[in-house]
Amino acid sequence: MLTNARQFLLGAPLPTSAEAHQRLTKVKALAVFSSDALSSVAYATEEILLVLVIAGSAALGLSLPLASVIVVLLIIVATSYYQTIHGYPSGGGAYIVAYDNLGVWPGLTAASALLIDYVLTVAVSTTAGVAAITSAFPDLLPWRVELCLVVIALITWANLRGVRESGTLFSIPTYGFVVLFLTLITVGALRQIAGDLDPAPAHQVDQAAKTLTLFLVLRAFASGCTALTGVEAISNGIPAFQKPEADNAGKTLIAMALLLAIMFLGISFLARALQIVPVGDQTVVSQIGRQVFGDGPLYLALQAATALILCLAANTSFADFPRLSAILARDRFLPRQLTNLGDRLVYTNGIVTLAVLASALVLIFGGRTHRLIPLYAVGVFLSFTLSQVGMVRHWRKQGGAGWRWKAIVNSVGAVATGVVLLVIVATKLLHGAWIVLLLIPLFVWAFHAIHQHYVAVAAQLSLDGLEPEKWAGLASRKRQKVVVPISGVHRGTLAALRFARSLSRDVTAVIVDVEPQVTARVQERWPQWGQDVPLLTLASPYRSTVGPLLGYLDEVDRNDPERGLAVVVLPEFVAAKWWHELLHNQTARMIKRALIYRRGKTGRDRVMVDVPYHLRR
Amino acid sequence: MLTNARQFLLGAPLPTSAEAHQRLTKVKALAVFSSDALSSVAYATEEILLVLVIAGSAALGLSLPLASVIVVLLIIVATSYYQTIHGYPSGGGAYIVAYDNLGVWPGLTAASALLIDYVLTVAVSTTAGVAAITSAFPDLLPWRVELCLVVIALITWANLRGVRESGTLFSIPTYGFVVLFLTLITVGALRQIAGDLDPAPAHQVDQAAKTLTLFLVLRAFASGCTALTGVEAISNGIPAFQKPEADNAGKTLIAMALLLAIMFLGISFLARALQIVPVGDQTVVSQIGRQVFGDGPLYLALQAATALILCLAANTSFADFPRLSAILARDRFLPRQLTNLGDRLVYTNGIVTLAVLASALVLIFGGRTHRLIPLYAVGVFLSFTLSQVGMVRHWRKQGGAGWRWKAIVNSVGAVATGVVLLVIVATKLLHGAWIVLLLIPLFVWAFHAIHQHYVAVAAQLSLDGLEPEKWAGLASRKRQKVVVPISGVHRGTLAALRFARSLSRDVTAVIVDVEPQVTARVQERWPQWGQDVPLLTLASPYRSTVGPLLGYLDEVDRNDPERGLAVVVLPEFVAAKWWHELLHNQTARMIKRALIYRRGKTGRDRVMVDVPYHLRR
């Protein structure tokens, strides 16, 4: 029944052979890999304005220059990644590049930064997507958190079923978003030139505004840098491109960077031209949309496309987080369960982990994008920087024609992203970035501890130093000591006794005297049914079954350290229905658990044999 | 560590030999067994008034006549139980008497009625005890439910530690309560005669009062009948008395009935004399106490004694419920876990069950005595009636001198309690008694179903029809088929293989091909380490380990139905720390679970052998 419900929800299991690698054209690849980067224009301008407005509405004029600086930064980063694509044509995530060129610790640092940022991408994109919806339908505002959780649940469900990264499917919302945004910018610009646009209705701006400090400007810049999140996506996905992969990926990267630059600058320009002030219940993009398009269908389409591409952006993390987790698990830095491909050929455990963490973030931060932003981008810029530094080392090691020039390009990238990282940390530290700065080393430590454990296990299981010949020898065990704990004389007992006798000539049955009447009855019937096995009665002053039994087994070990105790044979009757088990004492199960987790005092492993007797009703 | 915390909370384990049976003097026995009955005067009068006041304050005059009728009923019931004590000197609970004389179904009906009433006794006594406290300290009123839960938790804890029914300990609150109540009544009566008492401040009574119907009078009577709960306690506890047990118990019963009658009538009289009207935030007894004693230390002592004896009354159920559950479990009508005597010689499972159910009732009914009362007393009077009818049959079967006279006394008791039962059901049905009327047959059905299961299990495990000689024969199994599922070549595998080879000459190792690289590596190393056991690789298109393995085992059964598959040997490495297990796939455990719950297609039970390999770090 459980299996049926599962299949209904998730679909029938897929064989491993169904794992096909679809190759994407440049147009489709842009749709698949750029949603995270492009969708950030839905909130990046607003985040800049939200910081500047602290210094009053006059300060908002700085938003366009700041946006321009961020676009310059974008060009530097994109150029750096263009080189990474050609340097790591099989896919160069920050973890791989940093690990390869800088060593384990930088690699793990990049990995933990990335994992944290994937979780934040889901939380930020979902909350921003829901904000696009509530801007159009303010009645839904009180359900903000619930809506976010529903969206995350839906994306999780789709990923557990296994959404193939279908280019066609992804093209519609991505290009729809691009087209609508470009239309918005064009129409807005033309109407502005024609003098046909009214500024937005004046909003109340806090009169007790602070003075505009350099710190505030840098904080606004740091907030705007969230526009760059997702730029690295293409460099992770090179193998999905048609041949020649690296060339096509490089061109797609350039197209994406261009689109992102245009849209970001365009929205920032319109926000200034319309004198938009950020307000609580409506996004900046929605305000611009209403002014340019009016309240009609075009405006609603804009909001819908914004919400959809933000869902796609969240969805990107659902591919990236489980994939990176699986790579880390394969390298023994995370629990190996994360490498398990589920029924539907997806990393089920990674998907569920991500969904739980992102939902927790949404709950903690009340579903508000603005509260999440200070945590965001720290991880991204840390991994940018590590990746660029790694590339510099890569070019130096590789040498070849023009390596110096390539190294210089990546050095510029590394310095630029490194400086931005410092700015982000310095300006956002007290607003939440400290959480991320605390988590990254914690994660690295956990990766290390897990790795140590796996190394220790492998060493203990290793066959080094053993001689195969010794093991291949005869394996008679007729002299081993076998103990059969019983609780009564019944069909289950008989089967267990017979099996025990086939193991050895030295079998002892043991009953723990918890209920004297039961013990007496067993002793009375033993001569007839005991199959000539001696029966030992153990006293149990404290009415425990497990305690005296373990004591006896230890004693056997002590009395005959040479042979010791080898095997415990447990009769266990298995109920016909699971709820029948509530009516039985489960003593066999308690004994099994106690024996497995507790090796004998002599340190010898004890073999445990279960002789089940199935009840039919 | 868990064991230490447990010992700190509950005390060190007690050996079975510590189960001593203290014999009680009459004076101490009265303290131990009468708290339930005597404590009901704390709320019985109030419950009568609460019904009568519906018809306006004039109707309150009926309370004294109703109390008198209830005292007459008390005399009848006490006389009946006096006879039961002599008829069942080894303890005659309603379940035993009804089962013995009327058969299984009446016995089970009495048992379920009693179990339900024990739970209600805890809930009603606790809420009434807390009401005594909040009457003195009205600031605590908002914490009513929390206080009840804390009280129940404390009583539960004391019982899990094992409160011996210490006569000395119980005497203080019980006799303190009796002395304070008798003082209250005496002082109140004297001051009333001296004309020195003012009536209580006039309270607002609902002006839109209903007319006083016969139904309302009967409902008031039914509510007052809760005063009789607990009268049967002495007849359950006869073996605890000093010799001659029955005589002493009988005399104690008379003393208890007399005390109860005096206190109940006295409080009802004072309530009338002082024109007390029941109010929400103060009990009737508290109102009387304030009028008679003033607000001083005597009043506080009265409230404290009331709260304490009500806790003792709740505590009585913590002895009775687990004991009756254990008797029912011994007779195979409840899960046998209820017969387990815990570390501290108490029926741990019964105590915890009672605490959970009573706490649920307190929560559901908001910690208010008055809301719980309609459910109460139904079970008591049902078990009274069944017990009396059973006694009539008992005397007839037993015969002897004057059996007719004894039978008549119990017949009068049966008719009286039967009529009261009908009155209670009729007047309280819609106020909550329906819940109890629904639960009683449900419990009886559950008892029956559980019994059927145990009977079926016993029949399936029975040795009837088996011949001991056949089982005593040789038990060589050298030709049995043994399968060893492996996931790699390591020390754990080697030990399992060697053990398997000691079992049979027909051993097959099996690897499920989930990760091709791992499988290839195992195949490569097999010739050297495989101990000449053939290795079989199973394809797993859906990446499941358990599925293909089960399929293979079934196939073995099918291909050789004569021998079939006998044994599965599982190598299992056991982590050094429990949290290490989070880092492993637990495949061995999954296989074990699947194999235990699923017998082969041929219906043959498969023996499962666990060969553990303990990791040390």
C-alpha cells in the first residue's frame, strides 16, 4: 500500500539505463542555466534602494552609478569564468577547481560556501517569487510564509519525480521573462523620452533620515551584488552542451552576461526615472510595471513571469545541491547515503535535505527576501574568489602559450571578487553575515570529521596483512560452543534447537527464570522435547531477561577463554500482522540488539542466528 | 548514561525478593483504602448544588433530602460489600466476582467499567484537588490545567519509584482531612445554633431559572452519587489486613461508611445553613471554610488537607489500574507487557498508560471537575451492580446456612445500584455519559480480540501432534543451501564466509551490482580471497539492493523445491559509536528486516545468521 502511494506520487521506478544525457543547443542551454542569474534582477535593484533610502530619498540617486559598478564587476567575473570553461571543459565547479589547484582545505571551504548558498538561493528565490505574486494580489500577503512553503514543496515533489532539465520546458518561462523585461524597459524608456510617464505616487520617506556615509554606500553595493549569483552555473554544466562543448558554453555565458547587464541597468534606470521608493507590500519591479503597463494583462504577465523564473532559479539549486553533495559523499566528506540514486534516478536524500533546510530558513526569516539578503552572496563571492585563485594556479601549472595572460585575467577576477567579498562581509556582518561566517568553518570541520571516520573504517576492514591461505583452510566448527536462549517449549524452540545441534556438539539451552511457573513447566517438559540438549536455568532477581543472559555469556567466555562462545541461536516467532507485535514482549529482538551492540568481555565477536517461526494468523 | 539518569530518578532496581507484604492494622488500613471514598465529600455536595441551581436558588433546599437518600444508598452498598468481603476473603474485585459467577462477558464488562473509572478517578480527584488550591489562591486559576498535569506527573513519578502503600505515611493526610472536616462541621453547627454565623454573601443566581422538574432532581441525585465511588476499595484489599483479615476488613468498611455518611451530611447541612450558592472560582467547601474558620491558618489547613487527600485518591487508582490490567493481561485479555514487573517492582506499563489517559482527560475537559462528573460514576455503578448480581449467584451456588438471607441482602444491593445506574445513565447521557457507554463495549470487544489472538498463537506454537522422537534424530545439514550476500571484500566478509563454510558444502556468495566499479573490484579480488566459494553477481536495474536479493532467494527455492534455501549468512560491521551509523547505508539491517517479515515463496522459514564485525573506532 505504501509502495502504491509512493508510485502514484513519484511515478514508477526508472532503470539505471534510462539515465540519458540530453545535449542542449545554446538557446536551450541559456534557458536551463541562466534562470538563477537572470532572475536576480527581480530583487537586486530593490535591495540597493532599500539601503540607500535609509539616508533619505535624495540618496536614491546613487543607485544607477552603483548598478553600473556592479555591471563592470559582472564583466570581470564573466570573463574569468569564460576562461574557467576552457580550462575545465568537463565541468569546473568551484569545489573541483579549488580542490585540484589549492588543496583539500580550500576545496572544502568552497564546497561549504556553495552548499550554504544553494540553500539560500532556494529561500531567496522563493520569497522573491512569492513577493511578485503578493504585489499583484495584496490579499495574499498574510499567507506569505505558507505560500513559500507550498512552492518549495511543489519544487521538491517535481524533483523527487525527476524533472529532466528539459530545455523546451525551461525555455518558456525564461524567455518569457526576458522578453517581458526587455519590453518593459523599452516601452518605459520610450514613454519617458516622450515625457508621457508620471512619476510614481510620492511615498512617505522617513524624515529622520541618516546621513549618507561611505559605509552605507558600500552596504548598498554589497546588497546589489546578489545580482551576480548564478553566473557560475554554466561552468558547472559544460558536459550538457552540444559539441564543441566549451565553445558553445563560452558563447552562452557571454549572451547571459549581456542580457543580465542590460536588464539590470534598465530596471535601475527606470526605477530612478519613475522616482520609485521601495515600500513594504509591493516590489520595485511591480511598481515599475504598474506605471509603465498599467494594471492590465501585460502587468499580470510580468508578475507571473517573474514568479515563474524565480521558481526555476530555486529549482536550479535542487539540481546543484544534491549533485555537489553526491560528489562530496563520493569523496567521503559527507554521509554516503547522499550518493544513493533513488527510484527515479535522483539523489533523493540530497533533495529532501535541501527542502528541509530552505523551508527552515523561510520560517526563521518570516518569508521576507530583504531579511535573507545579508546572508546571501557571502558564499557566492567566497567560492568565486577561491575558484579564480585556483585558476591562476591552474594556468601556471599548465603553462603553454599565453598562460601568463590567462593568469592575469583570472588574477583580476580573484582580486575583484576578493575585495567585494571583504566589502560584503564588512557591511553585512552584523545584519546576518556572521551566521554564514560561523557555518562555513563548522561545515568544513564536519566534512573533515566524516572523512576521518571513513578512513578509520576502511583501515579496520582492510585485508592488508592477512594471508588468504589461512582463510581458505578447513572451517569445521563442531567443537564450538552454542547457546540457545528459550522462553518456552514450542514449535519455534524445536526448530532452533535442531539448527543449533547441526552447528556443534556443544549446545546449551538457557532459560531465564522471570516467571517461576513458566520455568517449572519448561523444566518438566524438557526431558521429552529437549533433543538431549542440557537446559540451564538462570536466576533473575531483577526480573530482567537480557541482563542474566549477557552475564552468562560473559561467564562462558571467562571459563573457557580458549574456545569462548561462538554462536547464539535465537528462536523468534514472527507475528502475522505488524500490530500483533504490540501484543508480544519482543524479547528476541531485545536480546539481538543487546548482543549486536555489546561484544563479549573477551572482545570476541559473537555470531547470532535467527531461527524464525512464522505465525499464519 | 541513560541508565544512570533512570536510577537517579527512579532509584536502584529492586530484587523480586524485596516484594514484602506488609500487614495493616485497621487504623492504617482505613487510611490506605478510604481516601478515594472520603475525598469525594470535597465535591459531591457541590455537584448536587450545581444541578439544583439551574432551577434557581429556591431549589437548593432539596440538597439535604437528596444527600440523605444518597446516605441510605451508601448503607445498602456498604452492607452488600460487607458480605462480599466475607464471601471472597482473598480479595473480591468486581471483575473476579462477575467472572467467577456470571461468566466471561459480564466479567469483561465489569473490568472495562472499572478501568474507565480508574482513569476518571485520577482526572476528577486531581482537578478537584487543584480546585481546592485555586480556591485559596485565585491567582493560580489560569494555571489550572498545568497544575493538574504537574500533580499527575508527580504521582506518576512516585508510583514508578514504587510507593509502598505505607500506612503511616497515608495516615497523616487522611486523618488530618477527617479531623479538619469534623472540626469544620462541629464548629459550624455550634456557631449556627448560637446564631453567630452570617450567611454567605448573596451571589447572583440566574434570574431566567428553569422550573424544577423531576428530571433535574434525578440529575442532581445522580451527580451526588459520585460520593459513593471508592466504597469497593476495601473489598479489593483484604489480603493486606492483619488476621483475621475478613473480620478486620469488614469492621474497617463500617467505620469508613460511617465517617463518609457523617461528613457528607454535615457538609450538605452547612451548605444549606450558610445559604451557599456554587460559584465558578471557589469550591463550596472553601466557601464554608471561609465562613466558619475565617481566612486564617485553619482555613488554609482545611484546603491543604482537601488537596492532599484528593491526591491520595488519585494515587489509589495508580495502584488499582495497573493491578487490574495485570490480572487481565495474565488472563490474556490485555497485552502481556502489562504483566511485566519493572525495576522497582511496579507495573511500569500500566502506570504510564494510566498517567497518559488521565492527562488527556484533564486536557480535553479543561481541568474542570464539573465537566468530568457526567462521565464519572457510570462505570462504578455498573461494576457495583454486576458484582452484587454475581454475589447473589455465589451464595446460591455455595448454599450453606442462611444463604437465602445473604442472597437477599445482595439482591437489594443489586436492585438499588442497578436503579441508580439507570438514573445516572438517563440523566447524564447527553452531558457526556454516552462516551463511557460507547467505550465500555469497545473495550470488551478489544479484550476479546486480544484473547483470540493469544489463543491462535498458542495453537500454532503447540506441540500437539508432534512426535518427540522425530526431532531428537540426527541434525546434519551439510547439504543445505547457504547464501552470503556481500558488498565488498573486507575482514567482515572473510569471517562471514568462513562461518558459512562451516555450515554447509553448498555456499554461494552474492553481490548486487548497484555500483559497477565496486562490483568490478570485488570480482577482481575474489579468486584470491573467496575461499573457493562461487561468487554470483545480480543485476539491479533499479539500484535496489534488497529487491534483486529477495528475487534470487525465491528463485533458489523454486529451482530446488526439495532442498530449498535454508540459511542466509550476513556479514555486518557494527559501528563503534551510535552516531557513526548515520554515516553508513545500513544495508545489512534492511536485508534482515526484509527477510524476517517475508517468508520465501515456498513458505519455508529462512534461518538468518548475523556475523558481526565490530569496529573499534
